Amino acid sequence: MTSIEAPKPQYAQIAALLRSRIDDGTYPAGSVLPSEPALADELRISRVTVNRAVAMLRSEGLVKVRRGAGTFVRSLPKIPRDAQRRYAARDKGTGAGQVEVTELNLRSRTDYGNIRRMQVPRPDIAKTLQIETTDDVLLRPRVLYANDEPTQIADSYLPWSIAGRSEALMHGDAGQGGSYSRLADLGYGPVRFTEDVNVRMPTDAEQRTLELEASQPVFEIWHVAFAADDTVVEVCIHVMPGHLWTLRYGWDDPIAAHGAAK
Amino acid sequence: MTSIEAPKPQYAQIAALLRSRIDDGTYPAGSVLPSEPALADELRISRVTVNRAVAMLRSEGLVKVRRGAGTFVRSLPKIPRDAQRRYAARDKGTGAGQVEVTELNLRSRTDYGNIRRMQVPRPDIAKTLQIETTDDVLLRPRVLYANDEPTQIADSYLPWSIAGRSEALMHGDAGQGGSYSRLADLGYGPVRFTEDVNVRMPTDAEQRTLELEASQPVFEIWHVAFAADDTVVEVCIHVMPGHLWTLRYGWDDPIAAHGAAK
């Protein structure tokens, strides 16, 4: 199973050097990276090589180019997202939206888009919501930020037949406990969740909204909430830059729980 | 929140056409894609454009190049991996390893590498196993296949202080119920699991083993098993091509379970 690795090309060696300088604080979080000519000069290598090395760091999300301002060292830490804990914490504030960001003492911001009634826009969303493709949904679209950097797009779809009964759900801030508490007010409080996690490359629009390169993969999570009678009350599609997040899940072992393990 | 998309470049339009031909069965699963010159001819476009379009499909995992044999249409379906269910099903056979692959009626194969005692190879693994960096582990490395295509690398690390007591764990096939049943025999049966999910680009070695392009992201899952006394009895690091898998997790809502929801 051991495999012999080919010696690293020079740009990869330079990338490793820059990575270690970011790790050890030579280039502090949030600072401007030295320019490519300056790095080429210091390291006595070609600008082409520096450029390829920096492109590697960009793909990894270790540095980010802000047009007209330079190349910046990553300032956000990797954010752990513990699914069970985040939704359990929702009754403490206005919902689960920014639990992790607040825990890391990052400044959180949520920008709501146009909250609106619409026909369900995709057959796979209709199927997940167990409604007809001609039925209506309430769309609650938002972009979440930490320290003013975008961390995820979260588009929440609720069956209009349920959500349409709550005036509070038409607003970004749905009140104490967030939208799930409003669903509970209507007798449809979520009691069970599933999440389907996929990974893919970002669309052009996502690259712009999330400040990503085309080479940076995103998580796409379909978070589905079920009421006690198994009605699906929400599907929320989260699109999250892969380099920013670690997803955490946990569960008790059903075999041990049922006493089958010896 | 609506964004105006720029008109698609020609190669992206060609990629969309090829994608729809794969979807509708014009190019069946597992078949050889027409050659790039043939496609350029048929579609009256340049070979450069065809080449970029095919490169897009390769990145998405829709086609795969086999050196000397041509470009093949993807033959494996997306494999759903339901974490809770996969480990619950382990007592039915020789472990959880290939539950999903078998359920899809795909031919499963597991190639074990060199199962061996060694010093824990990385500080983060030592930390997760709650052992010293000078302690030993049992490494059980394997590569899993479906219809002879690689689907994941799974390197399992167990504290030697526990695993060293079981002769069966020194073999790829650890017997009925797999390695967890052997841990249970020793009084360390797993009762609780956590999984941390990250996404990243594959290393050179992973590209070779998993037959991936450099542009295809992988899931890296750290699956951690806990015994009843909270001893960590295993960490298994799964590296899985992103395009092949959907991860599924589910849980009951702790707020509803504790009666706090109204």
C-alpha cells in the first residue's frame, strides 16, 4: 500500500513554503501577501513559478484575491458545523442560522433576499417536500457572513399550504426560536431531520456570491425537517465553501442500543 | 437575489449537450465516448472546444479516461451512504464496509493492504484516539471497489493496547460482524460514533488509487467509534471521490424529544 511519490515540482515546493509561512504567522491572518514580483525576487525563482504556487493556495482557500486590493491571507478559521447541536441550540436565539459563527466569536450577519411565495421551482424540491410540481412554496433565501466574509448560501423552501398561515415567516427575522418555532406554533414543529451531503464545483453565480475560484469545491447540503406526522415542513439547501467548513455528525449505535452487541 | 448569468461559452454549451446525451442514453453507461475528432466533425466545432468540453465532463466524473483504451461514460451510479444504517447493518455480514455497494447490486471487492502494528503515524490521529504520539496502533488499510472501479480508500487505526489482543483483527476478514464484533468480544464494542466530513482535492497517490483527475474533489471522513466507557476504539479515515457519493445523516430533534417544543 505504500506508494512512491514523485519529487515535487518547484511550484509545489514554493506553495509548501508559503503555506508554512502562513501557518507560523510570518504572513498573519488577514494580511496582504507579498506581491508576486517581490516573492520571485526574494526566492530567486521565476514569476511564473510564484504565480502557479499562489494559484495553488487560492484553490485551497488559504489566500483570496480581492480585485484591486491584492492577495490576502485567509482570515476565517475552519468552522465546525455540528448538525445535531446547531439545531438543538436554535431555541436560544432567532434560529440555528449562525450558531457556529457566534461560538467562534466571529461577527455574524445574515442578508435575506426576496422572501416570497412561488411555484416550487424544481421537481426534486417538490419530491423532497412531498408536494406536486404545481404547488406553491415559501422561499426564504439568504446569504450568511462571518466577519463580513460570505460563509454560505441557504435557500429554505416550505410548503405554502403550511407556511402561508404564518405572517412571521414572511420576514427575515421570524422571531424567537426562528422559523422552526413558527412551524411549531402552527402544530408542525420539526421532530426529525435528515441531511444529504454532496460535493461539487460552484456555479458562476455561487463563485461571485461566495467569493470563490472556479477550482474551489462546495458542499451542497439538503437539510430536511419532518413534523411528528412525518410531513416534510422544510427543505433548506445550503451551499458552503468546502475549505471553510468541517461537518460533524454523531449518533448512538442502534445495535448496542437494542442490546444485540455481546 | 436573482443574478444575471453571462451567456455560456461554446465549450460549456457543448458540455451541456454531451451531458444530455449521457442522461438520455445516447451514450450509454460504460460505453466509449465518440473520439474528439469525430465529435468535432459532427458538431462542426474546433477540436480545442471539444477537448475543453470533455475536460469539464472529466472533472465532474461523468466520463473517465482509461489510458490506451479511450474515454468511457460513467458506469457507476451515485452511491448513497447512510451512516446510521450502514453501521447498523454490520452484524448481517462481515462488517459495514460494502453495505451500500451490495444494496445497489454492484459487485463489491475489498483489497486489504499490509495490516500491521506501527507507531501512530500522525499527531492528529493520536489525539483522536486519545493515545500518546509514541503509542502503537493497528493499521488496517484497504481499498474498496464496486464493479472493479475504486470507490474509496479506508484506513482504519485501532489502539494497539486493545486491538493487539485479538488475533482475528490481524486478518482482512475479521470474521462474522467484522472488526466491531471482535472489539465487542474484547469488551470494547462501539456504542457511539462521530463523523467529521471535510472536502479537499486528492493527493497524487489518491488520484492514482481512485482513478481521479487532479480537479475532482474527495470527501475525507473521520469515522470515530466509542466504547461504552467513552474509550475511542477506532478512527477510520475514508477518502471517497465526491462525484461517486451522497452522504446521508439523520437524527431526532433533541428539543422535541425533551418536550420543549410547543
